[in-house]
Amino acid sequence: MKKFFNWYSKKITAHPKTFLVSGLTAAVLIIALGFLLGGKLSTKSLSIGSTPADEAAKIVKKHFGNSTSGAQAQIVLRSKTELTSQQNQAQLMQIQKKAAKVANVKTVLSPAVLRNYAQKNRVAYFTLIFKNKTITTKQTNQLKRLADKFRNQQLEVELSGISSKIEVSELPEIIGVAIAFIILTITFASFALAGLPIISAILGLVTGLGGIFYAAKFWNVESYDLALAAMISLAVGIDYALFLVARYREELTKQSKNAAIKQTLITTAPAVLFAATTIIVALLSMSALKIGFLGIMGAVSALSVALVVLLTLIIVPSLLLLLPISLAPKRATTKLRPAKFFAGIVSKRPLIVIIMVLLILFTAAIPVKELNLGLPNDGSKQPNTTERKAYDIKQKAYGAGSDAVLVAVTKNKDSQTAEKLADQVKKLDGVDSIGQPTLSTDQKYVMLSIIPKSAANSPRTQKIVQQVRKIQTEQLKKVMVTGTTAMNIDISAKLMAALPVFLTIIVLFSFGLLLLAFRSLLIPLVAVGGFIGSLLATLGLIVYTVQQGHFAGLLHLPGKTAILNFLPVLVVGILFGLAMDYEVFLVSRIHEEYFKTNNNRQAVNWGLQANGGPILAAALIMIAVFASFSFTDEIIIQMMGLSLAFGVFFDALLIRLLLVPACIRIFGKANWYLPKWLDQILPRLNIK
């Protein structure tokens, strides 16, 4: 790798303008290709392939007809007076007439037909059944206008089941960039150099998004795929440029501009490329789970990161060469005081540092045992949205399970099957009520609706689904369960089962990668152990804040909600890539100094002082970028942003800047031990 960057450094120092123009031209072409000729974001619902609920749904569709197969929405009403009064009934008639005029509505079922008056007749709802299977934005807007027209001080009119397009706001990126600029200005004491990583990262981000939009012509790219790619690309784009500029500033105090660029590219660019490769591999490895939407999510994010790192390695060195020499510092300014602080405590009290870090990680990880996976629903939306208001009204009036209806299906053996199924379900703990058993038109199957006492994402509801599926009598050989709630439960269970496999793949891969990079057994062991510790701490803190609702107001969260079912897989993949970034940048510098001086303590101290400042700045930038996504109104994006912010905090600040160097400080020469026979058979990755 060093040979390539030695060649590359000679070429770019000789022709910086050519490389800069080439990089900008490539970026403009990709942006134009994506935004002008690219595809659109997918609106398909989340799917992971065949599950027990999917199989049951096919039977329902085949044998029970399509009378209610269209999309459904609800107009939820809460009045200060009885809805059954003459005045309110006249208003309900008007609402029903207007609802029937919404595009593609097949049927409007009134509260009287549904018999759903509750809370002393002050709460009720209409159910609209559409001809189309998915409610469109046009239909949603018509329903919102209807609700606005009839909503007043006496009558609340809210909506449930409407389309909820995830909006990817630019505000989080703007906030993240502003904070990054402040951090970089402090780091470099130069507005010009602080702006360089920002400009490079933004260009890389837009180019990456252009690539994703073009990929959307061929793949089902979701809105949250775009948000994830944006937050990762912006963060790593700033970080990679920061590491290059920081090393360049250091080298510029000792030699000419061209020599400084050459040394920067030979020493730091290989680490940048190696770190980017680990993130890309981690993202692509999500496809190993054979869960379609996760594979696409990882692939588009990997595409964006690849474009970002390539542009960074072309544009940043070119701009550094073309900047006026007056920007060169009289002395190195990247050895920030916080870096000296980290170096000091690690050098003097390494054992205490290790104990304190492990204690913090253990404490943060405690809530992870309560981890409950699910999919966001209307109860996960912000309190000021119409969907959340409708959800809260229904929960209070009809119970927690009102939006968690389950559908049981079994073969019809004889005239007693329906009665036997109802009797068996009634016996189950946690069932609130059941519907009237329905016989299929061909008399082959019996269907029964079940309303649990618990909410859709509650572990109690998951238990009911399992219990219903275990019902087995002489007449009931196999009972299946479907419905939206059961489908989401099956998806969560499948993702949870895939998590240990994915974690094992990532751990083995990271160990092997670091083994090749540093020719050491202890370095990979500490790195992998630290990664697992930071992962558990991250998930524990997510459970504490998102699931248990602590600091919800401060973090702009909607309240207690289940953890996004694919979030743990996402965190494992991305946190691994980011962890390897900081591991490589720090340990490669320590390794470089150790082989110069053969003094372990001095190498750790110098490595932390030299690279600790840029790593600290990079980590703070990543935390700011990721955390800023908490201030969107979409819980999926909020959870992704917060989990990555927590992950970088634990892994970069505690593991890489404290635990890893403290362990290297204690282990001494043993850090770099590798059996000769193993050293001879392993390929070499020269990233130092």
C-alpha cells in the first residue's frame, strides 16, 4: 500500500490542479447522474422474506376473499359531549359523507356499525377501507383536510393508518457541520484549514447521495437508507480529511510543502484507506444475513463511503498543495491539551484507567438485558402528530391492545373447530377479547381475531402469539397467527436470531484484520474485547433512553418505545467500522514510534499526543453529527443517530483513547509478539 501512495504522492505534487479538476469533474458527473437520471426512493413496507405470519396471511387471502384486503385508515373522534347526541350525530353524518368522497375509498364503516362507542359515548372512530393496498400521499392529504375542517374546541378529530413518509431533513446535517467547523477551528487555529474538511465532506456527501439515487433505479432504497448513508458519509468525510490535514500540519513544521504532502500520503493515507475499507466491508457484510432490506441498506451506505474516501484522497491533498504557504504554523498545533491529558493518565495510572473504563461500560450495559425489539408504530411518533394523538385516544378508550389485533387461522375439521379454537384462545393469559369465529367461503379454514391486553410491541403480546401457535388438540392440529402485529413480531424474532451470527462474523473478521495489520495477538484481542464492551454499553444506553424513556425531553424523543428491530445489527456493523478507524489511526502511530525508539512507554505517550488530538476532534465531530439526527421527528432516524453517537462516545473516547493505550502500556513488548511460524504464513498489510 505504501508503494502505491509513494507513487501517488509524486504524481499529485507534480500536478495538483489536474487532480483537483479531475476530482471535481467526477463528482459533478456522479451528482448529475444521480439527481437527474436516478430513481426514486421506495415506499414498500419492510419485509424479510417468508415468516410464519406471512404463510398464514397467504391462506387468509386465498380462502377468505378480498373483502377487506385494501388499505385501512381510521378517523378517531373524542368529544366533550356524548357523540350519540342529535347534534353530534349530524356532524358524524357529515364526516362520513366527506370520508366517502376521499379518492379510492371502497367503504366507510361508521361507529354505529362497528359498535365502538367508548368512554361514556365520547370516543369513537370511523374505519375507511380503500380499493388500493397502500394509502397514498394524496389520500392522506384529503383526510388531513377533512380532519382540519371538523376539528374544533368541542370535538377532536385525529387520523390513524395514514401514509407516513419519512422526511430526511437537512437541519441535522447543518447543525452537525456547524459544530464540526467550531471543533476544527479550535483544532487547527485556522478558519481556512477548518473549512477544508467541511468542504471536502459536503462534496463527498452530495456525490455519495448522487450515487445512491442512481442505485435507486435498480434497488428498493428507503428514506432511512438515505438518512443512514448521509450521517455516516458526512461524519467519515470530515474525519478522513481531518486526519490528513492534521498530519500535514505536523509535517509542515519540519519540511517543505511538497515533502509534507508526500509524507502525509505515505503515512496517513494508507490508514485512511484501510479504515474506510473496514467500514465498507462491515456495511457490505450485512448482506450475509440474507435479509433483503438490510443488504440494500448496507450496500448503499458502503457506496456512499467509497465515493467519499476516494474524493477525500484526491481533493484534500490537492487543495493543501494549492493553499498559500502562509497558512503553515510555526509549530505543530494538533497536540491539543486534551490529548496530553489522555497521555498523562494512561502513562501514569494505566491499571486504574482500565478498571474505571470497564466499570463505566458495565454500568451502561446493565439495561441491555431488558432489550425489546419491535417496529415503530403511531405510538412512536411525536406527541403533536395526528397519528400519535389518535393512538393515545384509542389506547385510553379501548385498551393497550386496541392496535395490536392478531388473527388466528386453522383448518376446519368439523362443526366443533370454531368453538374449540375460541375456547382455547380464551384460556390464554393476556387476551382481552376475541371476535366471532369466521368460516372461509370454501369451508376449509376458520379465522378468529384476538385483541390482547398489551400493546403491539410488548413482550406480553409476543408471548400470546407464541402460545396461540402452540395450541394443539385433536381438532386443532396447527394454529397459525398473522396480522400486522404478528408479522412485525416474526421480523423482530428473525433479526434477533441473526444477530449472534452477524456478531461472530464481525468479531472474527476484525481479529483477523488487525492480526494482519499489526502482526500481534494481544492488539486484536484488546480491540475486539473493547468493541464488544462498547457495543453492549451502547445498546444498554439506547434501552435506557429510548425504550425506558429517560431524558426523552432532552433528546427530543416521543417517549417509551420498543427498539427498532434491525438497530442492533446496524450498530454492530457500523460501530465495528468506526471502531477500527480509531484503532488503526492510534495504534499505527504507536507502532511507528515503538519501532523507532523500542521504548513502549514513550511510544504510547507520543502516539496519544500525536494522534490523540485529531482522534478526539474526529470523535466529537462524529458524535455531534450523529446526535443531531435525534432532532428530527422520525423515530427510526432518531434511534440510528443516537445509537451511533453513543457508540462513538464509548468506543472512541473510552476504548480507543483510554483502554487500548492503557493495555498497550501494561503489556509492553508482549503487544508486538507473534509466533514466527504464524508471521511467515500471514500476508502483510503495510499501513504504517
